[in-house]
Amino acid sequence: MNVHSQAELPRDTRSAILKAALEAFVERGFHGTSVPQIASRAGVAAGTMYRHFQSKEELVNVLYREAKARFMSSVAGSELPRGTELPTDAPARQQFRWFWFRIVDHARRHGDELAFLELHHHAAYLDEQSLALETASLEAFASFFEMERLRGELKPLPGMVLMVIVWGILAQLFKTYRLGHLPWSDALIAEAEAAAWDAIAAPDRS
């Protein structure tokens, strides 16, 4: 266990290291990024990094867990603006639209983090804690699709498959936008949301 607990770390230095690591991992990938490169971006010595994180693997896992937790909180947790919560008994179509635009809002505010999560969610260097968080988040979203499928609102496919269809659309939209191949307009995002719903909705619900 690292003797330097998260609570003991100077917050400004720790934040600078994590921000620099996020930028570097998104630009160059995990294997293409070195500790000295991260330290240089953060404006600290490489030795300082090792006082905060024992290894590059520990750093990427801490970054992954914090980014994943922020995503989940932003979409369905404590970061929701007051008065924007979705009633649990809302129709499936309304719930789907709500989740779609919460994810879009998160992508706009935390684009680098979302790109980082998409790049690293299956990586071999993720530890058990990170993988458990990834599994829990997948199951949380898949459970919504499974529940609505059982109610006859969605196509007769496993909830995980329905979730993958929707997330694939969102992820590729976001990636194409970041590469500069697609304008990011409210009208386009709304049309894409309607198309994504049609892709998974039961024939009499689309």
C-alpha cells in the first residue's frame, strides 16, 4: 500500500499531476507516455511524481477511477443540477432522452476525461478496483435497458446489447466530433438521439 494516502497529498500538486497525465494519455496513449513527460507537463520533478504515485500504473488507475466516478455522478448522481432529477416512473422514452442529454452535457464539460475512459476501459493495466468500477457502471446502465425490454418498450435483445448499441452511437459521435469531422450542434445531437431511440425501441414504440 502506498504510504502516501490520498488525504495527505498536496491537492494542487496532485491535481496538476492528474491533469497532465490525462492530457498526455489522451494524446499519446498509456504506453506512449513516460513519467518524465507527465512530470514536465505538470511542472514538477519526476521524483515528486513518485512521492504521490508509486508507478505510472497506479497513476492511470487513480485517474481512471476518478474520471469514471465523475461520469457516473454527473449522469445519475450528486452532480445533477437541482430540479433536473428524472422521476423514476417517467416513461422509457423520456428516461432515454434524459440520460442521452446528461451524457452529452458531461461530454461537453469533461471531453478529455470521456475520451480517456473510452481509450482505457479495457486496458490490461487496469487493476481490480478499476475493473470492478467499470463492471458496476456497465451493469447499472444495462439494468435500465433490461428493465425496459422486459416491459416491452425495447427490442427483444439483452440489456447489455441494447446499451452497447446506444453507447456505440454516442462514442462514435463524440470521437468524430473531436477529430474535427463533424459539427457539434444541438439540432444534430437531438436528431441523433431520436435515431438511437429508434434503433432500440420496440416496433410500436419508435
